[in-house]
Amino acid sequence: MNNLEGKVAMVTGAGSGIGLATAQLLARRGASVVLSDIDQESVKKATEELIQNGMTAAYFKADTSSLEAHEAMMVFIMEKFGRLDIAVNNAGIGSKFEKTAEVSAQDWQKVIDINLTGVFYGMKTQIPAMMKSSGGSIVNIASILGQVGFLGAAAYIASKHGVVGLTKAGALDHASDKIRVNAIGPGFIYTGLVNEETMGKEAITDLEQKHALHRLGTPEEVAALCAFLASDEASFITGSYYPVDGGYLAM
């Protein structure tokens, strides 16, 4: 399936996990992809592998909590590819497991800066570029915790609820510019940070039971929805939030 042939895409947090799987799938479907991450080594390696496999890709090291970094990245994309059609704002971090009143102002601000303000900065720079290309599709990676609460994760929950609201606002504000904006809410996804080795088998088993399918998701399962929402096949879809959660929110 090459339904993204001729499109130019960018993915933040593309050095690993959901971001990497998404960048790989977009490239396989024909898009020229710019992979961005604060970890230059991981994103450089991922980009080189795509190129070696005959796909068109480039990388850009960026701290998504910085507006200047987003602006520089957009200059890079426009100079290299001349347009932007697809943006996946995926970069994010977790928060410490603490009760709300115990969260330090510093930790709160760090999570908000990366998870929410970083998405706003992304949209702020991506939308003008897409307007020059007569439209585009933005996919923001939120979380199931953009819809419900969870013990000990106040900053993360607030940031992801904010991403869902920002998605709706952006979709309404820029529908007339032919720019679609949607959000995805992954459940707990099996990645380098969420696995038996990092969390212990008991913790993973407990998380699995919170999903109706009794397992964690994979980055590829989230990437598949990203690719659909990015494509013209989703041309009548905007301002929406889509869980990829194995039934977590249904339980």
C-alpha cells in the first residue's frame, strides 16, 4: 500500500517506540519522512536504516519543548522537501508516581512543557507550512489518560487531557485551511520503557488485566491508526480522539 506517495511527513519522538514505528510505516507507504528526537544517535540510526531500505528519510535533533527548535526544524523540512503534508506529534515523557499535592513545581512544568506545550509549538509551526501546501493532517499522540484518571500521575494526566482539547481547538480553527487534526489515545504499549525488565513481571501482568484483551499493545498497532488518519482515506475525519487501548476505556 503506497497511499502516502508524494507526501512529506514528520514525526517527533521518532527514535524509539510509537514514534519509530510510525515513521517506519509512513515511509513504507511512500511518504518522505523527517524523524525528530532529542536523542540524536537513535534517530540517526533509524533514519539510516530507512534509507538503506530504499525509503526517503532525514533526521533532525530537536527538543520539542523549545519553540526555536520547532521553528528550526520547519526551516529544515521546507528547505529539504519544500512542503509538509503530515505531522505526528508523538514526543512525550511520563511523570513520577506521586499524589497531586506532592508533585514539585519543577516536575509539573517539565511534563507540561514537553507533553502539552511541545504539541502546541508543533502545531504552531506545522500549520503555516501545511497552509502553503493547501492542507494536511496532524495526528497528536495523547493517551487513554487523556480521557480518564490514574493514581499518582497528575501532571501526565493534565498534559494529555490538554492535548485532546488542543486537538479539538486546532481542528475547528483550521478546518477552513483544509488541515485535519486528530488525537490518538494509546493504552499501555509494550516498549523499551514498559516491559517486564523495567517494571517487573507482576506490574506488567497487572497492567495487562486492565485491558479487555488482557495484553499490552504494540507500537505498530498505534502506528497503523496514525497512518490511516494521516492519509486521504480519513479525509472526513477531524477533531476526534481515537483510543488504541485493547478495551481499557470500556472496562
